[in-house]
Amino acid sequence: MPNSTPKPFPAAVAARLDDRHDTHLDDLCQWLRIASVSSDPRATAAMDDAAKWLEAKFRAVGMPTRRIATPGFDCVYAETPPVPGAPVVLVYGHYDVQPAEPLEKWITGPFDPTVRDGNLYARGATDDKGQALTHIQSVAEWLASGTPLPLQVKFLIEGEEEVGSDGLEAVLPDIAADLACDCVVISDSSQYADGQPAITYGLRGILAMEIRVDGPNRDLHSGSFGGAVMNPAIALCHLMASMVDADGRIAVKGFYDDCQELSQSELAAIEALSSEDARMAGQLGVPMLFGEVGYSTNARRWARPTFDINGLTSGHQGEGGKTIIPASATAKFTFRLVPNQDPKKIADAVREHLQAHLPAGVNLSIHLGHGAPGMVTSIDSPYVEAAKKAIGDAFGVAPVMIREGGSIPIVAKFQAALNADCLLLGWGLDDDAAHSPNEKFRVADYYRGIRASAHLWHYLGSMSPDRS
């Protein structure tokens, strides 16, 4: 709990935050020029370059740093000196980014950071280089100001978040002692709306799968063989359609058995937030929104499980027609899970469902991808109260409490391994196009994020650590 009313925010730190906007933006642009796509085997050198850039940034402000080897790409670790009697905070982020394709949809190059209309456009601008860098910049300005940082801050920036964090998960038990902290701070999400910052207290989990349906041993002439064999593409469509009903409910037996339902108070709080379905539909270019019957849009996208097809491939993909029965068909799909749902248990249920609904005359192979459970954190902790004050100082508006429909696979693992509260503080906007062409980060929100982070260290530094 707080020891006393905190002192005023240090003027020397405030001055540096005001005076170094150009440097902060230039730093981010340098990092964004590195095409650190963790899913691309051709990007190994770029991944190393992104980690080296990060190491150099930490060392330039006097923070000891080192690589943490994983079965995949390295993590970068850095820390400030311990402060006796003060909390310890771990900042987590990632330096890997999503693939940039389709390249033709970008107005400017995905790795050529460009400012237009107050936004910085580049792959990784908001997810997650820009948001992670806000915390690095804030600590750097505290250290450079000559004002003692009132707590210890540790940084763990990984290189595989976009492909499931398997490497970090593998080494987490071995490095948990080094990461020991009272609170984990993560900025890899968004504000609730333009001008309305938020603290995210829950994330959905994820289960990724891919299936392949095989039929004849080659593509067949559809005139000669149509009606004689099961078409794998049709069989695949039957399988995918069997997964969800007309009301948006997932039709896999036992899927909802462990699903954590929203409490009445939490549901009321979510419903109290303004939600403009028509505006969202217009922004997304769809005639209307759709989801599980009986829940609002916010409840469906934050706190209810979902099924989505991510990709379908079969048959002729080139110009013009080709009258064939394709030899095979594949689908990539994901489930977003809520707390208490076990990805492994869900995967087993999905396997049984697919086998039971497989049309005759084709063979099915199933590949299990990455999975992670959902998480919720306490909304009543003193760390949340400190974050509310810091965000209010920087944005001029008190944050609202929300959940987030996306997944950060390692967060639940942190909760279990470190026994620490998690603060999910998003500086982006819901139209930042993370994972899409023309990803952006509003420059003003980048600066506000740096300021909010700097003020967070100020408020947390006035607290006594809670290590019960």
C-alpha cells in the first residue's frame, strides 16, 4: 500500500519528457526499419539486428543487459539498480512483428516508417515496438535526469510473441528467479476509444489448428469424375460449417463446459461502456455486426469464446477457370478462449468433433498449433490504482477498465510463475491495423504513453512491495 502522499513529479524528468520528442520518434523509426518477422525463416538476421538495437538502447542509458537464450529467438533482458523497500516491476514486450503481406495494400513501405496526419505508419508501430519502447524511453529519461528512479524496473523483451512465445515459455521456469517482481507491466493492447484510455484486466486465450482433407491422388477432371468421388473442398466446407451454429455458438461437444461466465456486476460494467455498433460496422466495411446471440458486442469480443477460420486453400488459385476436383483442401483456424478453458482439452474435443463429422470418401489430418489459456487479474490492487493516476496525468482522462479479445500467450504463464499482478496498459487505438496493412501508431499517443509510464514509476515508487 502507499506509504504516504507521493511527492510532486520531478521537474527534471518532466522537462526531459517535453524536450526529447524528436529523439523519441527517431529512436522508434530506427527500430521499425528492422524487418524482424519471427515467422519468416529468411528474417533470422533481421531478428538478431532488432535484438542488437535494443541492447544498444539499454546500454546507452547505463542499464546492464544480456541475452537470454531460448530454443527459438533470444530474449533481451535489462534492469535498473535495486531500490531497497520499493516494489520491483517487470516490463514485458516483444521485438518481433507480423508479416507485412499483402505488400500492395501498403501506402508506404511496411519497414519505411512514415508520418502522415499525425500517425506513424510501419509494421510493428503499435504491435509492439512502439508501445514497448514507451517504457524504455521513460526509464531512460528518469536515469538521464539525475533524479533517482524510485523503484527497480526489469525489462524482458522477447522475439517470439507473434508465433506463440514457445521459446520463452520453455525457459521461464529457469529464469523466474531473475524475473522476480511485484508487478508485470505490458503495453500491447489499445485504448477503449479515441480519447478514452483503458486498463485491460483480462485477455482471451487461444488455440490454433490446421487441418488437411485429402481425396484422390491427383486433381481430377470435374466432368469425367464429378459425382464419382467426394470433393475434398466440399468436405472441408462441411467440416468448417459444422463448427458453429446459426446463433454464433460453437457446436463442439463440451466446448463450454469450463467456460468462465461473466458475473452480473462485471457484465453490467461492460454494458455501461458506450458501444457504437453501427460506427464499428461502418469502420469495418460490413453491413452489420454478428456474434453469439445473447451478448453485447463488447462482451462477445472480450469475454466470450470464438471460432474463426483464418485461411482456406484448395484447387486452382490462378487466373481464369480450371474445371477440377482438387486432390486436397486445407484450413487454418483458431479459437479464442476464456479463463478456465484448457487449450489441450479443447483440442481433444475438436479432434473428436472433426472425426465424427468427416464426410465419407476422404482422409483427414490434424495439426495442432500454439495454445494459451485466458487470464484475468485483480481490478482492486494498489498497482491498478497507481496506473489509473499515471494515465490520468498523461492523457488528461481517467481510464476505464476493460477486457481484451486478443491473446498475449505468456501473460498467464507470468501470473503462475511469478505470482505477480499484471498491468495491461494499452496506448494504441482500435483502428491501428495491427496484423494488417498500414499498421499505425498515433504519434501523440506514443508521447502520452512515455509520459504515463514515467508517472507510473513515480506512483509505484511511493508504495511498499506486497510480497505476501
